[in-house]
Amino acid sequence: MKMFNTRQQQIIGFLLVAIALAALPWVAGMLGNSWVRILNIALLYVMLALGLNIVVGFAGLLDLGYVAFYAVGAYVYGLLASPHLTDNFEAIAALFPNGLHLSIWVLIPLSAMVAAFFGVLLGGPTLRLRGDYLAIVTLGFGEIIRLFLNNLNAPLNITNGPQGINMIEPVSIAGLRFSRTVDLFGLDVPALHLYYYLFLALTLIIIGVCMRLQQSRIGRAWTAIRDDETAAKAMGINTRNMKLLAFALGASFGGVAGAMFSAFQGFVSPESFGLMESIIVLCMVVLGGMGHIPGVILGALLLAGFPEMLRQVVTPIQEFLFGAVLVDAEIIRSLIYGLTMVLAMLYRPQGLWPQGKSKAARKQVPT
């Protein structure tokens, strides 16, 4: 006789996962604050990978300029949560003599909406493009955004050019500022842990939205477009609107991740949003399994955390074995990282955790 029914097993499993996630930063903190910081960066990449998965995994649109939306979200937050605008524009300073100091509940939706607008701006001209042509156009869009951010310091200093925006205010929720250790019910919670819980909450919300989208009519329409756009159009699917919606929703998640990156770092500059960032996020989606949400999360966690873990352990291992550092840690890290990617693509071309067959497909009997 089973001790627990299926419903009870699900509840117990959920509680165990929740406890593990809540305790994770405290366990990592025993090894040093750098490990908690790695967890925070990994969660940011999970948000980015889930957003790109909507465009690439669900709708089948190859986007190599996704970092542009990450940059837009970061700069929207940075501009509205720093003294940059009031210091450089007298009109804004007159309207807000005490500074902008907008709430995070305003900044996060605003970053998402502005990024979504740029997603539609990118999607509009590329509706008839596919494959390599779409990839080239999106790549160019990402570089254009980076160049604009790098040069919009004259004649009006909007982005402060290559110097970036600093003095960005940390997140503040209900009077709790994430810039210092906070006393909660007698427990001292460091700022890094507070950011972890905030990022985790946003990540869980994005996961929930992605799961609902995948199971909805919109998700099925995206799958049809990915598999055969001509057939999808023949079946009455408005491919134009569905593509624009994919670009907008994917970009909005990138904007949220960018806003949190800006708040977490306290500084943003165009150097953080190069082409390599887009490629890394795309690798996360491909490595985990395109279109499969758990696989994408796994790919993001591995590619965000694995290189940083190598950075932490390569030097100590060399010192323990040889008494000195023979090869620079960055070189070994890059070699192991690249070799791991090659082996994964050779032996798991569909990803480490690919999308399984649907129930309807499993019931079909081959003839």
C-alpha cells in the first residue's frame, strides 16, 4: 500500500524543492560570497534564456541580437534609477528636484514594455525573412543598439557613451534596501541573498508565464509556425501577429533581466552587451533543448555556473598538484568550456534535455 497518493507526493516534492531553493544561498555562502553572486548571475541568465526560448524554441525564429533587449532593459532602469538624467537635463531636474527615485514596481514593468516595443520594432521588418537572413538582420540590430548606446553622449548626453551610467540605486522594497544586510525576524540577511530571492521570484514568474503560453493556443500556433510556416498560414494562423508577439514577449523577459542586472551591478556600459552575450544565451537554449522549458533552465544554469565554478577551482587545483600556477586559469577554463560544448553537441545534438513526444504522438501506431 502506498504511503502517499499522487497529490500528496506532488505537495511533498514541491515543499522539498522550495526548501532547497530557499536554503541554497546560505549553503553557497559558506563557501564565500562569490558563490552567491554566481547563483544570482545564473538566475539572470535563466531569465534571458527563457525569453530567447520563446523566439527560437517556440516560434523557430533565429535571433542573434537578443542582447539588445537585455541592454534596453538595463539602460531604462539605469537612467531612471540614477542621477544621470537630472544632472544632464535641467528640465528633468526642475520637474524632479529631489531626483527620480522611481519604485521598482514601476521600473520593472517599464523596462519590460520598452524592451517589448523594441522587440516589435525588430520583428516588423523581418517578418518575411527566415533562416540565415533573419539571423544576419537580428545580429545587425543588436550591434546597432550597442553602437547607439556607445555614442549617444553627444550632442545630448543620454547614455554617457562608453563611460556608462553609474550610481544606480539598489532595489528597495517596503523600505528594505538591497545595498546592506537587513535584519528580518532576528536573522541577518545579506544583500546578495536578498537579490537571490528577488531574482528567484522573477524567474519563477517567467517560468509560469512560459508554461502557460506553451500550453495555450498561442503556443500551439508558434509550434505550427516553427514546424512549417506555409502550412500554418494555410490553416488560418495569423503568422504576422504571432511572430510579432513572440518577439515582443521574448524581448520583455530580456528587459526584465536587464533591469535586474543594472540594479545588481549598480553600473552599466555598452561593453556588457556585445555579440558574445547573445551567442552565449543562444548556446544555453540549444544545449538545454530548444522549446523545452526545463531543458533551457538546465542549459542556462550549466553554462552560467560551470565556467565560474571552473574559474574558482582551476587555480587551487594547480597549486595543490604542482605547487604553482602553470597555465593561466582563464585559458584552462576556456578550453574545458569549449571541449564540453563540442562533446555535448556530438553526443546530444537535440540538447541535454530535449522536448519529449506529446501524448497524442505516443498513441499513434506506425503503419
